[in-house]
Amino acid sequence: MEKQAVLEVINFSTGYGPLQIIWDCSLTVNEKETLLLLGSNGSGKTTLLKGIVGYLPAKGGSVRFMGRDITRVAIHAKSRMGITYCSESSIYPMMTVRENLLMSCINNRDSFNERVDHVFEVFPDLKKFDRSRASGLSGGQRKMLVIGRVLMARPRLLLLDEPSSGLSPLFTRKITESLLVLKDMGTPMLISEQNTEFTRIAEKVMVLDHGRVVFSGSESEAERDEAIHSAYFGIG
Amino acid sequence: MSLFVDAFVTSILYAAFFSIAALGLNLVFGVMRIVNLAHGEFLVMGSYLAIALADSYGFNPVVSLAVVVPVFLAIGLLLYFPLVPRLQKSGDPEMSSFILFFGVSYAMEGLAVQLFGVSYQSLQYNLFKPIHVEILGYVMPTAWVVTAAVSVAALALVYFYLYRTGLGLQTRALMINRDEAMANGVNINAVSAIAFGFSIALAASAGVFSSFISYPTSPSIGDTFTLISFAIIIIGALGNPLATVVGAVVFAYAYGYTEIYAANWSSIVPFIILIAVILARPQGLLGRKAREF
């Protein structure tokens, strides 16, 4: 049976002011599927995600969520539809860890305490900072909080921007394991990364270069592609 | 010694009043990153409404609050939508807001002249029954004590709103990380409009008591209140509403003591302190990160 498309990005272009960064990009994330967006620094990964979410205006093309055109829908309304966008700055430093978790589900606080317990089960390190300000967390702990906030939101679609940037391999593994929890819950994800560790959770891979899609295929096809393999999976 | 104590006690009351006078300005800056230069004019309008209610119905100022707060909350909500969202779409909302609210300020001052004339007006102290309140041996006028009590109550309400309600959580989220708040589903216009309404209502509430504790009401004193409020929030920390209290305490003590010991300097020394704070700690006494000037 064919999977239903959750996110469809069709010939999408965006950028900053008059400067166009993303050119005619198309991608599809189906239900229960993870698409890994690979690309070097400056390739346009973050810009593409910001364009999809609505921080940057569309210069062409469209974005559809569950079949509905959301290209010009307000960012907060997209969030209320169940679309969660996370970047490395997705925390509130001057709020406590608990308040940060609460902010992830302000529009649906059902079973808040159970969700918090679940986050602390996945990230026991966070529990001791429950009532402390997030500004006191280390870089790794902040990443845990970012992912913890995603777990709280229980999104219908997750857009995750470079979850491993600045993290040690140990922390990166911890993050991918926690994303597997989301995957097991059936959450469709679009993850931008440079780290191929994330192919563990992805069915599809797309590569961006200078704002254009230069590869799109399955995870195994990406590994077999010589250029991509040498650029991202190591020479061998 | 008695003068020293007198200044100390008076300054406490000044601090309570100045806190509430300036708080709204900081709330608006924190949430919307705009500067409402017409803040003082809203305070003056609140004062005129209280005087009108006292003259027409004999309302004492505390009773007047029941009218002033909802009226100015509504005015704030109504003004927000045509003014603020457009400002925030501009390349430099802070500078644009300076210019726009400068115009609003002068329009309001002109309106006040048309409606109320240019002469000074005040509420009568005898609107309150005399009560004997003694602080450190200094007997306080009832109007001053009520002003301070209402100010402290208003501060407590703002604290409750910001730290104990869901709306307050969203308001703080906007102050800390606007982009993230949007991604979390916060309706920026709705939350900002409410904060703007609160800000105007707070200014007008301070205005109800201003003629007791500071200056008699006239159309031209709005600028003075805007200036004092601006100094207070810069001393405390721009964008941090609760730091307003710290700024108000510093400003009030500088003002209170110079008024007792060197009255000619009372309008100068607080601003010398402001300059010193900007030079030594541009982020304000409670600010965490230096602002770019």
C-alpha cells in the first residue's frame, strides 16, 4: 500500500531579502518516514528548513502538509497543525527546564506530567535540572533539552536542523537513539545534518549543494553513490 | 537624622510609584522590541480620567481604577493592531517606533490641551479618610500610602501574570526567543496585543495617583513621565519587566535624597546615575547581555 505524503515541498525557492538561496527544491516526507537532508556548510539546509516553516518567504513553489497548501500559513498556525521545527537555538535560556518542556505543548497540555516523566526517562541527566534555568545547562544537555521538547510536542511532522552540531560522538549517538524513540512512535521527520550517523534512522537521503538538490534517493542508494559516499561517508 | 529617615521612607514610596509608572514601558519593549514614547501621555490621560471621575461622581482613586483599567486596556488593544504589527515589519522596529510614538505623543498632548486646558489639576487629598500610618516614626499622608499599596499590588499582579499563568509563560517566551515562540504555536499578535493593553492600563493606573506623589496633572507632563520611565528601565534592564523595580528603587532614592538635601539637584542627580549606569553597565543593573547601542 502506498504511503501517504505528510510533507510535500514542490519546486520551492526561498532566501534572505533579495538574495535567493534555495532554487526549485522538491522533496516528499511520507508517513512514518525519515528524510535526511545532507549538505556541507552553506549548502542551504537551514535556509530550506526555515523556508518550509515560514521564517523566510517563498520565492516560488509550494509547501503542502497532509495535502493542504501551507506555504503562506502563519508559523504559529503550522505549529498548531502539529509541525514542530527545532534548531540548536530552540530553547528558552531564561526559563526553567520544566517551563521549556511546557512551552512545547502550550496548545495541548494533556498528560503533561506523563510526558515530562517520559522525557526524564529518556534523558535522566535533565531531571536534576528540572527547576533550574536552561542557561545553566552544558551544550550537550541543551541538545537533550531540545530533543526532550520534541518528545513533549509529539509532533505530526518534525523538522530538525543539525541536531548533532557541536556535539561529541557520544552525545551524537545519544541524540540519534532518542530520535529512534520518535521514529518508533511513527513520527515523520526531515533532518538536516552533515553527520552520516543519522542515516541509521533515515529511509531517504537528499543532498543539497549551493541551494540545489544534487541527489535524492534511498539511504542505500546514497551509500552506493561514489561522490556522496566519499563526501559524507568517508573515503573507502 | 530625621531628614535622613524622612528621605528614606519617602523614597520607598517613590520607588513603588515609579515602578508601576515605568513597568508597562519595559513590558512593551521586552515583548515587542518597540519604544512607546507616548507612554507618559497615557499616564496623563489616566490621571485626567480619575480627576473627571472624582469631580463628577466623587470617586476616590482606588474606585476609579475599576473604570480606568478596563478603559485603557481596551484603548491599548485597539491601538495595537493598526500600529504595532506594521512597525515590526519595518527593517528597524526600534527606530521606527521612536518616530511613530513621538508623533502619537504630541497628538495626545494636543488632544489633552483641547479637552482639559493647560492649567494644572490635582486630585484632592481629602478623597481619602485620614488614617494614621507611621513608618520609622514618620507619619505618611494617606494618599501616599494608598498609592504605594496600589503600586505594590499591581506589581504583584504583573508578577502573577508573568510567572503563574499560561499567558504569562507565552509572554516571557516572546521576550526570550521570539522565533522559537512562534514555532511553539504562540500567536504573537494576540499575546503582544494583550501585553500592550496591560502596558497602557498600567501607565494609566499610575496616572490615577500621579498628582498625589509627583506632579500636578497637565498636558505637558507626559514627556517628563516618559523620560523618568525610560531612565528607570535602562537603569534596571531594558526588556526585563521585573528589573524595572530595581531601576525604580535606584532612581527613587537618588531623587528622594537629593530632593531633601539639595532640591535644585533632584532632577539632575538621577540622570547622572543613569549616565553612570550606561557607561559602566550598558545592559542595566540586572541585564545579562550588553545591548548594542
